Amino acid sequence: MRDAFLKYWRGILLTALGAGATIWLALSGQLGLYIHPRYFAFTVVMAAIAVAFVVVTLLIPRQRDHDHEEPVEPRRTRRRRGRLAGVASGVLVLLTAVLLALPPTTLTGSLASGRDLNAAGITGGEDALQLAQADPAGFTIKDWAVLIADGASSRTLESVEPQLVGFVIADPDQPESTFAVARYVITCCAVDAQPVGVTVRLPGWQERFASGSWVQVQGRFVPQDDGWVLEASSAEPVDQPAEPYVY
Amino acid sequence: MKATLAPAPAASPVRRRGRLLWPLVALALVLGGIGVRLAASGGAPLPDALQDGVTLAISVFIESLPFIVLGVLLSIVVQIWLPARWIDRALPRTPWLRRGVLSLLGILLPVCECGNVPLARGLVARGLAPAESITFLLAAPILNPVTIITTYQAFGWDHGILVARVLGGFVIANLVGWMFSRHPDQGAILTPSFAASCRAHHEHADGDRRWSRSVARFAEETSTLLPALAVGCAIAGLIQVGIPREWLEALGSNPWWSVLALMALAFVVSICSNVDAFFMLAFGSVFLPGGIVAFLTFGAMVDVKMVALMRTTFRTAAIAQIVAVVGLASLVLGLAVNLIA
């Protein structure tokens, strides 16, 4: 009886916590910190359906047929299973508590230092062709990275003075003078985040910014080795933007 | 016939305190969280690695939750609202053909792998053999239109990656399904509690209090699946920050190690099969095609999150066999692609 009672209400409580947190993130404009915007509608609709089920459950009397299930497992196994379910529920409550305790946030720049820069989403081809014909005023860091990776003409790159906002990744080869200003590109959720960025030359930058901090950089592209770097004319620390990812 | 339970003994004060402990701890954690939030007023009090682990875990959970809810809803439709004879009529009688058709069910129900777990549970509760539900569970994440289209968008026809993934997924799922169909006691594949739940389901007549049964089923399924999902997400998030990815990437150019390394990565990252091809693009220039195929096949069927979810339904021994066979078959598939491509 007690097991059936707990099993019934634990599901309702956990659903309310998970779906409630999802809806709260959506209403506060922070759902984008965790998943791609293309999934917003689906995620919120399913969370709303889950909440509707929770409300209906509270309104109608509990169906008790399963209270009479035969006890097919030895008591020890049931105890162990109960403990496991308790631990698992505890993890979910802990995640909810952490979500409440910490401000929802993007992945930090330190995770990017362990991943290849510009390995994802830098496909060139049609993307680069479309970008070459577009107005660069609205270009994201990913757009510039695509253009540079695709070998954009010097006329395209030298004629602009872009202003980029991203987090700092120290250049492992020339840490004193260059860094990458980067963002994470995601295709589904934060788990598939890959850093994309543009190399910036600014000698002595480490006295002004920490690796992983958010900066706004402005400058002109200049050729270097077999690529391009942004020769910074100004660079200021800024707060993390409301939409930190690019898509 | 139902067994009659002896009346429960009155709870002692110690046991009553034990019952109250968990809700009190949960309440204290939630209130503590709110307190820390109010006191901290922004900023990140955790070290970067731990904060990233938490962000990744929450991200996987929020991404998976709607699919779990959708899967539970479909499971309720199959268990309570769909007449059993419809399913029987729709499926062939010949076992291998029946499993073949079930492995294509994902074309009609394109939810990601975690959403397929409640649906597979619903199919078993409706009378399908556990071996048949395993075939569906393994095949559906790959043999569905969303996965096929995204894999094509990412890789086109290059190196036969798309063909190897689709055909490989079909063959591996049916191989595992056939293997489990040889088990003399199908009920022994399931956990005792789920087997009991299925037996209880069969005792209900159709049309009997469907709405209240639907709500009860929703509560029970979420009660079983959500804690498992939370644990799977927490492990996946923390492992990702614990294992440096460059270790795996360093193995990319070796025909053997590229396959093994990407299978390990697939198991850890627990990414949704609908979009894993885009994620894999990041490694396209580093790893050989066989490794990519192994990632796309193995990861869609088995990962940390899926193992946690499967534990709600199948015995540990059965899950170990599923992981082993899917792993070996994916390894062979990956090596074969490396050899041919």
C-alpha cells in the first residue's frame, strides 16, 4: 500500500518539478541557455500537457487497483529497489534545487579550451556563398568563422570593421598576443555545444581580461599565415549576453 | 487471481520518522536552493567544471523531458485506448517478420530514443513479447524519418555513412531481438516489478474507467522513468566534464581506435539520435568514417541515459547482453566501413 502510494505521488511530484522548471525557464526567457530555439514550442507544449495531467491527478480520486499487486519480489530486493528509486528521486530534487540556487547559465569558456575551435558548423559551401552576398552588419561570430574558413576574398574581409561579442579562449601557440573571441554553436542542446570563433590579435590582453570572460572586440581583419586575424582597435569586458549561443 | 496481503503492522515511531525523512530532505534542499539564490544575487558560486557538469545535466534533462512525456502519452494510448485486436491484426504472425515490422514502427512514431522507452513498456503491457519490444526500442531511434533526414543533411551519401547507419541499425536491432526471442522464459527478461505491473494490466477489462486509469498510468510511468532519467542525465553531464575530449580525439586516425573512441564518446554524451549527425560533423575531419558510423549506430541504441531508463524495464543481465551485442555489432560495422570506405 505504502509503496503504491509513494510510486503514484512521486511521479506526480517529479513531473510537476520538471515541467514547472521548464515553463519557468521559458517564461523568464532562459530556456535558450539549455536547448535550441527550434525545440521551444514542442518543449513548452509537452510541459504544459504534463502540468495538465498533474492538475487532473489532483482533482480526481486515485485509482487503487494496483495497491493489490502481488508482492513478486523478495523483501530485500524491494527494499533495494526502493532505496535506488529514493536516490534517483533525490538526484532529481537536487537538480531542481541547483536550478533554483544557481542562476541558469551557459557553459563556461573553460569547457571550450578542451574542444577544437571551429570544428563544428564551419561547413563553408552554400553557407559561405550566401554570406558573401549578405550585409555583414548582422553577422555573428559563426558567420565570420565560416567566411574565413571558406577562404573569403580579401576585399570582403578588409572592407569591414566588425564588432564581436564572445568569450575569450587563449591561443595555445601565442598566448601573450592572441586569443579567440568565441561562442558555442548548438544544434540541439548544450550537450552538443562546440566553440566557434575568430582569432584576435591584442598584445597584453591577459592584463585586461581573464580567459573565459566575455568581451566586446572591434577591429579590422588582416592576413596572417594562411588565415585572417582581427587586429583589435578596441576591446572591453562586457556582461554575458541574454542569448549566448549561436545556431 | 489476486493474492491477499496480510494487514500491514502499525508503523513504529522510528519508521514514521524514516518516512518523513525523504520529503523533509527534499523540502530542505529546495528551500536551501532558494535561500542560496536570494543570498548570492547572481554570479556562479561553483567551480567552472562543476557548473558545466550541472548545466550539461540540466540541458539533457530538459531536452529529454518532453520526449518522455510524449512517449508516456503514446504508451497510454497503446495500453488503454487502442483495442488489443488492432495491434494483433496489424502485425504479422511470423516472428521474424513481426520483429521486422516492429523495427519500422519508428517511421510512424518519430520520437527520440528516451521517448521510445515508455512506448516499449506500453507495447509489452499490451501483450507484445519483451524480445519484440527490444527490437522496436533499438531500431526506432535510427529507422525514423527525422534521423534519416538529418543524417543525410549532415553527410549526404559520403562514405556510405547513411546507408551503413540505416541498414546496420535494422540488422543489429533484429539480431538482438532474435537473440532474446530464443530465451525460454520471456518474463525473466523483465524486472519483477514491471512484469507484475504487466500482469495487473492484463486483468483490467477494456473500457473500464479509462480516464482514471490513464491518469494513474501517467503517474506510475513518470514515477518510474523520471528518476532514472535524472540519474542518467547527471552521470552524462558529470562524465563529460570529467573525461577530457582531446583524449578521444587523439585516437581518431587509427582504424581500430577511431571506432572504439567514438563508441565511448557516444555512450557518454547521450545525445538525441535525431540530431547526433550534426554533432558528429564536428569530428568528420578528425575521425575515419567507420568511427562515425559506429557512433551514429551505437549511440542511438545505447548510452548512459538509455541504460538508466532501460533499468526500469529490463533486468540487469538483459541490459548487459543488449549493450554487449549492440557494442560488438557496431564495432564490426564500423571496422567494415573503415575497410571498404
